[in-house]
Amino acid sequence: MNKNYDDIINYDYKGSLKRPKMRLEDRAKIFLPFAALKGYEELIKKTEEENLAKNIPATENIKI
């Protein structure tokens, strides 16, 4: 263990003294619009539509 933190490592964290604790539902709303892969959903939908037009079942077109 790093000796720099020996004096505080066993303290209980009580949260911020400046801000009230945010409700879990409100915290979830912050991350809701986040998309890690931009355009991924549109690509999946386009591929699905192309495969349906070609009558290819979804399980046949899986690339690993």
C-alpha cells in the first residue's frame, strides 16, 4: 500500500458536504442519452432491412 494514503485509507466516505445526494433515478437519466457507438443502431436497422428484403433469417447473417 502506498504510504501517502495511510492516514486516510480507513476513513468512511460520507459523501459531498456541498451537494445533496442525487436520487438513483436522476443519476440514471444523466447517462440515458449516452451512445458509445454513434451510428450503430442505424447500421443494425439498415442491415436488418436489407436482410429482410433478401429473405435472410437473422441467425444466418451473424459474423464473428
